[in-house]
Amino acid sequence: MRKRLCLFVLLLAALLLLSACHGSRKVGSFEVPQSLDTSRDYEIVFWAKNDTNKTQTEIYQKAIDDFQALYPNIHVNMRLYTDYGKIYNDVITNISTNTTPNVCITYPDHIATYMTGNNVVVPLDPLFSDPRYGLGGSELRFDGPAQDEIIPQFLSECVIAGTHYALPYMRSTEAVYINKTFVEKLGYEVPDILTWDFIWEVSDKAAQKDADGVYLLNGQKVMIPFIYKSTDNMMIQMLRQLGAGYSTENGGILLFNDTTKSLLETISQHVSNGAFSTFKISSYPANFLNAGQCVFAVDSTAGATWMGSEAPLTDISRDKFVAFETAMRMVPQFDPANPKMISQGPSVCVFNHGDPQEVLASWLFTQYLLSNDVQIAYASTEGYVPVTTCAQQAPEYVDYLARIGEDNKEHYAVKIEASRLLTDNVASTFVTPAFNGSASLRDAAGQLIENTVKSVRRKQTVDDAYFEKLYSDIVSLYHLNQGDSAQGMGGKQDLGPLPGMSRGLLIGLVVLWVGIGLYALRDFLEKHRKDFSKRK
Amino acid sequence: MKKILALMLTLCVLLGLSAFASAEETKGEGVMTYAEYAAADLDTEVVVETYVQAKQSWWDNKATVYTQDQDGAYFLYNMACSEEDYAKLVPGTKIKVTGYKSAWSGEVEITDATFEIEEGSFIAEPLDITDKLASEDLINYQNLLVSFKGMTVEASNDEGAAFLYSWDGSGAHDSNSDLYFKVSKDGQTYSFTVESYLCDNTTDVYAAVENLKVGDVIDLTGFLYWYEGANPHIISVAAAQ
């Protein structure tokens, strides 16, 4: 009985050791199969993000149909999302049950968090370079881009800790959509590049009301002169333009600095003047812009079809639209001679469920999303830019851009201008480093602005003590205090020597295992001695 | 006859007093009446006692809840709430809410709120506001549990669909998209929604709307949510009685 117990304990220990080995398998252990096993059927789950745009979902569906015609044994099941945050939440929820999708539209910031699960996200470099199934590979049944045909700047955004974990799918940036008629009515001309000083000055002037609370500029009771959709981008871009800290490459957190505080103070002054609000506090910038209730609306170029007095898409009824001349510019700058604007947009990653053949099938579909047909069709639905040179230089895409303003649907002028804004300024774009926790840091950057704006509107005192508490609250809310804030969350830190109790526990474990081993050995020797004696 | 009249008058007074007392009873110290809440400026702190009528969503310790008391409704957006407490917020639960009165796209709501559960229960009956749909007075019923009777289903797009997944048809059943559909009354057409966080694709109302046909005459119940105009969040659909 004791022997059986001992054997059982040893077996259990071996299993535990084996399972520990499995659990600690390094990311990167995926190996590209020699060939795709076409004798099998594959069910690939694809989580896609669209901008609540029917044409985009139709393009996804056509891409799936066309791909399945090329690879009849690969079936792609699409789930649609309209919100990156929801995709992120659902992926995080599904990692523990190994029920993530196979292919997913997402942000590199989010991928960095997914990677905290072991071997969850497939490192793509071996797949990129595979001569048969890699980028431009010989066995592809479609004309996919070679690696050097993907815009290097966009591809580099998909690098996390030195490895590609995604392919860029579409790229966009932010733009200021302007009611030029209002700017001129206030006595200004719209410059080629807006400065922050200009935008604040004009916005303060636009906020003037008469004694009855009616705004002098539009004759209405509602006016938000300057409204920003993504305040995380607002803070990140302001800091980058000023050369101030946000994060280090390896996850050090630099956001909570004096420049940030100074920016928040400036924002708070203009909020108190009634000049500024945000999407989270008020609503979509387009709704105010198109109703003549806003002068400067900052939103993604991927939302260009919603912006302007002739916008083809709208959430407000057409009778609320007012006529005005719409202008579009890059986001406001501190140094117009050295502009900086964020590069953003969806990327695609592949999840690993432990079946290399399934990963290969997923990778083929991921690549297919970069084929010209898909790239050009999808980019034309909004102010997106294709991520490959072959798509950007394709005659049909060049023709699409050239037909700017021909109609108010496919060739809506504001939309095509938005695409051009990015293609003309790729060299001025930047991205923030992706690391485990970078998504939280991004949220924190925006929340600093949101909280400040709300506090001013609520007539709370916004002073040094306020900012000190705000920093502390935001650090706590987004768990940015996991270790030394200067080192951040994603960086490798020297944690120092193990505490005494931990060392004691580890030593105890070693002693215990040695004891079990000795006991088993003694038992084994005794048994064999007896057997040997019997045989003798 | 005089005695009967006197008795009826006394009963009316007593009923009135008891209703008043009941309303008074539900409000603790420092708690606003619905009238005070309605009169409060935006971006000011409000404290109300109200009753959960339905829950829309919970994520990351934030809950979005439809509530109302006997006098009016309060939409609680992203209220601080643990998952454990969220489970306690069953319909009828009385809660004391402290937050800020805010407006988002015309929807008046309480944001940045905290709450505590109190003793008491109240489930609202839907208020029939069919005759208010076309009136400017409609906004005064914002967020209430309401009903609309004898509405005719209209085509939601040029192809004659009775409903759309997402506002433009870009969604899908399996994606648990919101459902949008149009109904008319007296020559006016209105857009209604099945909010999929409130009633997802496994609910009866979701299935009922998916089975609608243009021309069907239906009764609807829902919460009078607002997004750039009335945007009722429908929770039940039935053939018109």
C-alpha cells in the first residue's frame, strides 16, 4: 500500500513537472508545417471590426467568399464587431478557455496584452519568410504582397519585443474637420497647418453668447466650438509634438509629468470658457459639426464619411444639417514646421490553438486580406489607406483618388482628402510602443483629459492638489503602479533578491522532493534485495 | 346619498394622502424628488432614490441600468458596481444613487454614480404614450417604461426589409447586433431599437423582431431612450390587441 502510494505520488509529481513544462512553453514554438494538409477541412473563426458600415461588412463577406473559392477546404466564419474595445474584452475573456478566434482584427496595444497568455498569439516572422506559404510565397493561390510591398512604417507598427505579431490591415490618422464658414465669420482664415494656439483662440471666440444664452456665431443654444473624439490620441499627440514623455519602448511609464499637467491646465481654461468638450462627455463630433454646432471636430480619417455638411452618413436627421464649407487639416501642431500625427488603424493577428495546420490555414486567410482586391475595396469605404504599395499604386486605386468630389458617396471629397492626408504625411506619423499594459496607459492618457474636462464643467477646483490627486487616481484605476512607475509594466525589472520566506519555501520544496526520492529509492532497493534473496 | 358622497370624498383624500405619504416615504434625507432632479442643471451632483427596472450591461465594475420611481425615470450610465452587486440589482430593487446629471446626444442620464441598496421594491407598469409619439411633449417621458399600441411595421430600407441588423444592415444575428426597425402611426414613422446589450439574440423580443413582416400591426413595450431624438429600447413585441 505504501509502495503504491509512493508510486502514485511520484507519478503525480512527474505529471506536474510535465504540465509545468507545457505551461512554460515559450512563445515562438509554433513551426510552419511543410505543407497545407488539403485532405482536411478547417473552420476558421474571424472576428472583424467595421465602422458600422454596411459596405465594409459586404467587402469582408466577399473576401471570405473569394478566399473559400480558392481554398474550398477552409471555411471562414465571421463575427462582426463595431468596437475595438469589445473585441479586446472578448479576446481576453476567451484566452483562458482557448476559445479565441483564429484570426482577429485588433490593435498592437491589445496584442501585447493577449501575449501574456502562453503561445496564444502566433509570431509571424517564420510565416512571413516561408518560401511556399509566406508573403508572396510560391504556393499561394492568390496574388498576395511580398514583404517589401507592405509599407515599412505600417509593418513596423506590428512589432512587439522585436517580433512581428500582426499584419497591418488598414491605416488611418486623425484629422480636424472644420466649419470654414464659421472660422471666416469670426474673422480668421484657415491656415494650412493649424496650431494649438490658433484653435484655442478661435474656439474661445466661438463660445461667446448673448444674454439669453444664444451663441452669437450660430444663433443656437448649442455650440461646442472644439470637440475631440479620442482624447487618448489628443494627449499622446500633444506630448509627442512637445517632445515630452509618454512611455519608453520597453514599458516604462512617463505620462505623469509636468508637461502633461501643463497641457491639462490649458485644456481646463478653455473648458471653463465653454470652448471644448469630448466625445465621451457630449457625443460624436460629426453630430455637432453637421448641425452647425461646432467649428473644429477632431475624429479619425476613418470616420470621414460622417463629417461635413454633405456627409453621406449621418446619425442626425437631415433636417438638422446646416450648409457650410467643410475644410480638413491635420491635427493641430505645436511646431508646424515639424508636424507629428498618430498612425492608427486595424491590424490582423493569428491565434494559436495548438494545431499548426489550422494556424497555417488562418495565416493564408490573413494574407488574403492584404490582396489588392480587399485592400482597395475596403480603403475606399472610408478615409483609410491601403497598407501595400501594390494596392496604393494599382490603377484602380489611383483612379479612385483622382475622382475626388465627383459624387457624394464613393468619391465624397472629404473622405478622399482624408486618405490623401495620410499618404502625403506618412513621414510625419508615429506610433506609441506596444507592451503589456500599453492599452491601459493609452486609456489613462485619455482619462486625464476626460476627468479634467468633467471637473471643470462640474465647477470643481482644478489646481495643483487636484492634479496630484488625479494622477494618483488614474495610476490606481489603470493599475499603472505595478512596480516602479519609471520602469512601468512591460519592462524587465531587476526585482532584487528573493525575500527570506520565499527562499525558505523553495528550500523546503527541494528538501521535500529529495526526501520523496530517497524514500522511493530505499523502497526500491529493499524490494530488489528481498527479490534477490528469494531468487538465491 | 350625502353619506356616500362624504365617504367617497374621505376615501379620495385618504388615498391621496397615502400616495403622498408613500412618495415621501421613499425619499430619504438629502434625496431629490423626481421634480427636483428634472429641474437640476446638467453637470450638477444629484442624489436620487429609485428602483431598478432593467439592466443593460456590466463590464469592468461598471453597470448601466434603467431605473424609475413612481414619478419619473433615471438612466444610470456606467455606474460603479461590482459584479457581485450587479447580481443583486434585480427588477424592483430600491437603490440610492449619487452621481452627476449629464446629457449625451440628448439622453439625460446619471454618470459617475455610486449606489447603495435600500429596503423597498417597485416595478413600474408601462405607460401608454402612443398618442405622445408625435408631440414635443415626448421628451418629458424620457427613459420611462412605456408602451406603444397598434403600430404598423414599415420597410427599413429600399429592399423592403422589416428590420436591420445595426442601423444600416451592417450587423448580423451571430454578431449580436442591435436590431433597428420602423413603425408608423397616423402617417408618422418612427425608428425603434432592440438594444442587444439589454435584450440579446437569445431573447424573445429579438426573435420577435427578426420575424416581423412589413405591414404587421404590433404593440410594443420598452424604455424611452434618447439618441439625437427618441430611440425606444424595445423589450417586448406582440401582435396588436
